[in-house]
Amino acid sequence: MYRESWVEINLDALKFNFNKIKEKSNKDLICVIKANGYGSGDQHIIQTALACGINFFAVSSLDEAIVLRNEGCREKILILGYVNPTDIKICIENKISCTVVSLDWLKDVCRQDTSGLELHLKVDTGMNRIGMKTLEECLEAINLCQMNNIDACGIFTHFACSDVANQEMTKKQYEKFKNIVLNLPHQFKYIHCDNSDALVSFQDNLTNYGRLGISMYGISTYMNDLKPVFSLYSTIACIKEVDAGETISYGATYTTSSKEIIATLPIGYADGWLRKNQDRNVYVDGDFAPIVGRVCMDQCMIRLKEFKPVGTHVELFGSHMPVQEVARDLETIPYEILTNLSERLTRVYIENGEILTEINARLERSKI
């Protein structure tokens, strides 16, 4: 690792979370690893999932699915989002399942040779994003699949408010979904509506699979016994005493009120550590320290109570500073924090309490 800022992914915690959620939900799981495993690196997530008996994966797009196939994943893959109908042949050749995002989309697909294609029907029950809204549309979709040698093996919907204690919206969406599924003259192998929070908070007797996403990383509205998987660290690269009345960083937005100890960390907004983190705390050697001055592209500065050696570890989020707290401070959600972490940051994987490997995607590509 040539740059002393990194993301740590604890595979022991990930395995613990997989098993906890499987036990709590009592359903087979589809492991959602879109956006490169929410920024964690999908290959180690896949291997850990397989070790826990999970062998069905979901991604957002065809390119993400092809990456998994190119990296050796031979398990079942479902694309949750839009696929250009002209690329359906690629899906068939690579045994990748697609989502019926609309009836018009399916009609376009059926203009091609669709032998061997696997599809999951998406039912729009309230997100108004993608999917078919009525029973009539779904019936026509089933007929088109039967006439064109397409295996309509799955059907699903997506809850909009499963992270809200009041489950009225979730119940309304579920009842609409259930009514459509039960009135279709078709047996589906995969029926799924639960996302991470619904898996452990909403019980039903219709679905047999659930889609596990953010909670695998220990982030859940309803389960407080999961373990955090992600941590973000940097180190002190430079430290100095600054006189009173001096300014720190771009825009001179911070002025020292007395002599202050200022340390510089080699991490900035190009790494996904956004400028909005100014004035927030990080954790250094048993104490919290504020970020002073604007976060730069590659660096940021913190104020310390006492001198620390260059190389001292700094936790930006982790066991002392949960990513959920960072998200609240920045008025966003953990998903956005995690997926913003750039490839410049080395991913360090922990297994059995020790470093398993370190991967820097940009360095790996440069070897090709």
C-alpha cells in the first residue's frame, strides 16, 4: 500500500451477519452486490457468501454481471435494472437473468431469438421506478414469454419504506404484489419482495427468497446485533504547531484561536471523503479530533490536543465512529457514503482476525 489511507473490510463480521440474517429471515437469500459490493469489492463478498451457503447474486446492470462472469463467478446472477434489448444475446450466452422493466421492453426483446432466456417479472407496487403496474400487463408478459420460449422463472417487487416503523406502505405494496402473483396462471421458481430491512421486519407466506443488501455490512434499522464490516482509516502524514490567527486550507474558512497542533491526513474528496466533512470529528488514539478547514482533493487537516507521531492511525469511520453517524451528520444515508469511496483507496480484507489480502484496483489494472 503506497498511500496511507484505506478501507478495511472485515470478512469475519460479514460471515457473522450472513448467518444472523439467514437465521432471522428463514428465507433463501439473493446477495445484492451491485456497485462493486457497495464499494467493498465484489469477489471477496461472493466467496464469503458462498461459504455461508448463499449462491444467488444480483447486480444493477449488464456490465456488472459480465465483470462477475469474467472474474469466475458461475453462480446464478440476476440483473435488477434495465438491459438494452439488443444485448439480450449476451445475457443468454452468459446465463444471466434479466428483469422485465416494462411490457414494451419485453415486446422489444421478443423480436429477437430468446431461446434460453431467463426473466424475472418486476411488479411496480409503489416505487414508480421500473416494472409493470397491473395484473393485465403481467398476464400479457407471461403469454409473451410462453410464446417465445422464455423462462419466466421469477417475479418480484421492491418496497419503498421498509426502513420506517409504520409498515402501512409496505403492507399496501405487499398486498398488491400478492394479489398479482396469486392470480397469474404460472408457477414461479423465485418470488421475492423483501429488501434488507423487510427481511427481518416483515413476515409473509408468499415469497421464498429475499434480497440482502446493506444489512450484510452490519447496517440495519431493526437488528442491533450485527457487526460493522466497513472501516475507513488514514494516517498522520504531517504535524505542526500553528500560531494563533493563522488560517487553514482553501478559502481560509478556519482561523486558529490560539497555538494549535494541526495534523494532515492523506485523504480528500477524490477518495470520497467529501468536503461536507469539515468540522466533523475523527478518532485518533483514544480521542476525537475535529476536521478544520476545507477538505482538499487529496488531503484534510485535523486539530489535535497533543503531538502524535507521523504514521498514527486515524479512524474516519469504524468501531468508534459508525458510518451511520457519518451519514446522519452529512444528511445522507450509509449507501452513499460507502459507494462514494473511490478506487484510490486500497481495500484491506480481514479474515480470521488477520490481513488476508490488500487490493488496489487501479494498481491491479496497471499491471495488465
